[in-house]
Amino acid sequence: MLRKGRLKKCSAITNLHSQIERAVQILRQGGVVAFPTETVYGLGADAENKKAVRRIFKLKGRPVNHPLIVHLYSADMLADWAREVPPLARKLAAKFWPGPLTIILRRSQRVPDVVTGGLDTVALRVPDHPVALALLKAFGGGLAAPSANRFGCVSPTNAAHVRDEFGDALELILDGGPCHVGIESTIVDLSSKELAILRPGGVTREEIERVARQMIPVRRKSSVRAPGQFRIHYAPQAEIIVVSNTELTRYAKTLTARGRRVAVLSGALTERLPTGVVRLPAPRSSPKFARQLYALLRTADRLKMDTVLVCLPIETGLGLAIADRLRHAAGRG
Ligand code: TXA
Ligand code: MG
């Protein structure tokens, strides 16, 4: 006889199986499906169906020259989507895929212009989430997928965030629970001799440099349409102000005295805050902070905060990506 827990697990698996089948059907018909990844939820469409990819841009309100990442089931598919796969790309893929790393390579003919905004390069990644991998395996092709949020807004890290953002505009949201990384993938450009990290993310610069056995600069201003190039990105409704730990209390007091509803987001806050100021509980550990960052920014909006004061973490390890997102949210990217 099956025990109750096992029975529940079996029916969850059957349910997931039928959800994946439905998702594949929608994708084959040129539809858009939201799905979980380890970083953030994505809004996926068949990368080879131009009409379907255009629907993503429309849903997000995203400029059409802002290229998308193509998600693949396995690194074995790299050569189908890139016309050159340098040894370092293979090395990084072997080490970090499935995982929060996106690799930019020169694109193959398989990639339509609409995915890359006309660029000669393509962004590729194999996500590390069982639901994403089951979907990609069943679908068989590549899924073009940006984060499942309106353009410029905070990325979703659970299915409810996607529902809040798009309501009934989406036919299907695959629910894979909360994302365990919580911030987007690291984007590394290997399409030319000038290697660069275009967006810090879930795999740290240090980890990549260790595998590459060389320094890789973070190129914030790029000639290509780089991630988060718009000054305000990953931003909630509330105004975000970056302050140092020593300025925090003074800012909080001044703004509160002016009648603003103020929240504070800092991983290293020990002092008491002025009355009325809300503390958004940022964990001290970087992986936990990254996991909760976007949900905390959404909380600030739910609490109708006018201003969130943030202190940037030290910019090593995951701290680099967290600081990057907070700066962009503050319009200082
Ligand atoms: O973690 C992630 O990467 C998530 C999940 C869903 O996989 N996706 C994501 O997609 O963050 P999106 O579209 O929100 O951000 C992808 C970034 C864009 O800012 C875009 O500019 C950049 O990747 N990108 C895509 N193709 C590129 C290319 N060929 N060259 C330079 N940047 C590129
Ligand atoms: Mg995004």
C-alpha cells in the first residue's frame, strides 16, 4: 500500500507531467509559457518561431532590440545554436551547466534575428531547475526567455510574482516553487577575444576566473545592447537610494520628518532605526540575501513605502551581483 506522503508525491509528479505536456502544446502552437528557473522565472517561447518571440516582447513591453537568452536542455546543443564554440565555452559549460551562467557566442543560422535584436551573437544557457529541464527536454528545441516581469521592473522569484505581474495575460504559469538563486544568471561574453562579464549574477566572477585561469573584466558600459543598460532596471515603485552605513540613520530621520514612508534594506544593520522606519530583513549571508532580494523589494511596494534606503554589500562573490541590482534599481547602474 502507498503511504500518504508517497501518494501525494506521486500525484504531484503526475500533475507536473500533464502541466509540462500542456506547456509543450502551447509552445508548439506559438504561445508563451512562464516557467521557473533556479535564478528567476522566465517567459518562454519557441526561439525559432518569430511570431511567438515577438509576443514575448509585446507582453513585457520590452524594446525589440533588447536581445533574449536562448535556454537549452544540454550543453550538447551548443554547436546547433553557435557557429563557433571556443574551448573556454565548453569548459565553462562543463563546470557550471546546468546553472546560472549565460554564455554569449557568435550565433548560428538557427537563431532568428528577432531573438538577438539583429546582433551577430547569441546568449545561451542551460538552467538548473527540474521543471525547466523537464520542459526543455520535452520541447526539444531552444526556448527564448527573458525574466517574467514587465520591462524595467523587479524579476519574479516565485509563481505568485508572475501572476501579480501578468494576471490572465498568460495561458500557463508552471509553478516550481521559489527560485533558489534569486538573481539572474551571470552573462559572460566569449564572442570575441575581449572576454568580459556583461552582467554579474549567480555564478561569481571569482568562480569563472578560476576555471578560465585568467582575469575577466566586468564591462558595465558595452557597445552591444548590454543587460540592464537602462539606468533604472530591476526597480520597484518605491524610490531606491543607496547610502553608506554611516549615513543611514540621518537619511532615515530626514526623510521620515518630511512625511515619507521609509524602509531600510541592509545586510549589516545593527543599530536601532528611528521610529516609524521599516526594516526589510536582509540576511547577512550573500546567497540568502540574493535569494530574498527581489521579494524584499516587492514587500516594500506592498507596504506602500515611498523610499527604500539600501546599503550595498561588499562587492566580492555574490555581493557583486547584489550590489549591481541595487544600483540599477536606484537608477545608478
Ligand atoms: O537568469 C536569467 O538569465 C533569466 C532566466 C529566466 O534565465 N533571464 C534573464 O533574461 O534575466 P533577461 O532577458 O531579463 O536578461 C537577459 C539579458 C538582457 O539584458 C540582454 O541584454 C542580454 O541578456 N543579452 C541577451 N543576448 C545578448 C547578446 N547577444 N549580447 C549581449 N547581451 C545579451
Ligand atoms: Mg530581466
